[in-house]
Amino acid sequence: MRKELEALWVQSGVDVVLYGHIHAAEVTWPVVNAHPTQTNFADPKAPVHFLIGMAGAGYLGPWQAMQPVWSAWRNQVYGWTRWHVEGSKRLDFFFYDYTNSTTPNWEMSITRS
């Protein structure tokens, strides 16, 4: 689906694309055609993709390859996410694994100036 919709997402200024089903969690850098456009999340020039499928963590077995350059973070443990949105200027993402619901294991922010 990414190949068919990516040009429309970039043209429309989409910042975030959400996916589920695959039993893992992963966040990309802003990417176009699986190539990072930058290695930060400030004023992204392409969508940041969030794979949020931790409810079945590990179901598909371990990752099949080393973490690619377009992947900012990945994990295969049961967990949950928390999101905080401040208008059109900031989105905060927090990932918690099932063993600790008070301290995020990973967090990031997408900001717009």
C-alpha cells in the first residue's frame, strides 16, 4: 500500500502513517521510497511510519534482518503506546513495554515550526 499512496502522502504533507497487524513495533525516520529524507523529526519532509502491533509481540519470530537505515526504532515486546498532540505543532509518542507502565522505553516527538 505504501508504494501506491506514498506520492499522495508526500504531496499532501502527511506527517504520520499508522499501521498495525504485524506483531511488532517500529518507527521510521521521515522516508520516501524507503529512503530517509532526514534523521530527525523536526519539520519532516516525508511521512513518519508507525507500526503499532505489540499485542502479539514475537508471533512472527525474531526480526529477519539487521535494522535498516530507514528504521529509527524497533521492538518486539508486548507493550502499549501513549500519544500527546499539541495542535498542529507537536506530536509526542511514548512506547512502554509490558514490564514497566510508568517509564517509557522509547519516546520521540514530531515538531512543526
